[in-house]
Amino acid sequence: MSEMSGHETVERFQAVKTSIARAAKDTDRKPETVTLVAVSKTFDAADIRPVLETGHRVFGENRVQESQGKWPELKAEFSGVELHLIGPLQSNKAKEAVALFDVIETVDRPSIAEALSKELAKTDRRPKFYVQVNTGEEPQKAGIAPQEADAFIAKCRDEWKLEISGLMCIPPVDEPPSPHFALLRKIAERNGIATLSMGMSSDFEEAIQMGATHVRVGSAIFGHRDYA
Ligand SMILES: *Cc1c(COP(=O)(O)O)cnc(C)c1O
């Protein structure tokens, strides 16, 4: 990473912060009611460090293994980091996920809720848990179906003793996102859930209008992702 690209990352980060504040004010919300989760997947510690140096502490990653390669070091270097897991979790990675992540946004099926519950019994770590809802009912996408969400949330709370504090969704790419954000909000309201993780680089302003408390923004901050 060159010094130049670090500088550009910080400029883009500040621009996103400004847009978030504007979108919040436009709907009579205080900017601090919206938390920016800076999604740093595919970027290495050298790319992430300039954003940490601005004082920002909330980041998102979608893979446990990739995160283990950079975040233990960064968490040791910068205190107060809040790391969100925003990608699918496998049951055999529950232990590693609980050890590293502060928020697990992708609780989406009984097997993973059970694995997390078992892991909590063995550790003092207490990450927050969100349920991912597949609002578009897309077969290829993770998340609990909307019509099963209430029962699943209740079971997470009663049977697996997971405190579900938030909901998360990723709307279909080819549809207007706002109806999906509205649906997520409705499910949250009837289940007494205050945290809504919704909105990405292309639609975080709409998500804020619809009540997002957390927006997950990657490419608008870190630039184009190279998966090669
Ligand atoms: C990658 C990712 C994001 C960020 O996407 P951008 O379009 O780069 O902002 C947000 N949420 C999830 C679940 C992701 O996997």
C-alpha cells in the first residue's frame, strides 16, 4: 500500500461519514444514532490502519479465517475495536468467531445458534448477536425466511439463551432496497429489537431513512475489491 492510497482511503471515509450525517439530519435523526461499520474484507492491515488512525473503531469482515490473519494484531495495536462478522458462519468456526468478533450479525439457522450457545458455555466472551433475515427470500442467500423470523428469534432467546439485539439484511441486488429495509424494521419492532444493520455503499442513505442503526460500507471507503 502506498502512502497516497492510505490518504485517499481516509478522504473517502470522511466523505462517507459526511453523507451519513446528512442522511440522518434529513430524517430528523441525530448523526450519532447511525453507526458506520467499515467493511474491510479483502483489504490487509496496512490498508485498514489509516482508518483506525482517524479514531474509527467499528469494522466488518465476512470471513473468520481471513479476519484471524489481520485483526488480532490490529486489536492489540488499537484499543476499543468493535469487530462485526457479516458473512456466513459455519458451525465448526463458532469457537474462533466468538473468540475474535464482538458482534456476530449472521445468526441465521438453528445449527449455528446451537453451536454459538454451546460455545458461550465454555467462554467468558459475550459478543452481541443479530439475526440475518433473507428479506428477498432468495434461494442462494443466507438468512432466515421472513415468515420464520419470529419463531426463530424466540427460539434463539428461549432455547439457546442467545440475546438477540439486532437484525441484519442484504436486499436483492436487482430490486429497490427500501421495501426490504421496511420489512426488516417491522420484524424488529414486533420482536422488541432496536438495532437494524442495513444499507451498503450503494444504498446506505435509503437505509438511514428507513431507520438503520448500522450501515455496512466497504467499497465506498476502501475502494474496489480484488478477489484474485
Ligand atoms: C461486502 C459486504 C458489505 C459492503 O459492501 P459494499 O457494497 O462494498 O459497501 C456489506 N454487507 C455485507 C454482508 C457484505 O458482505
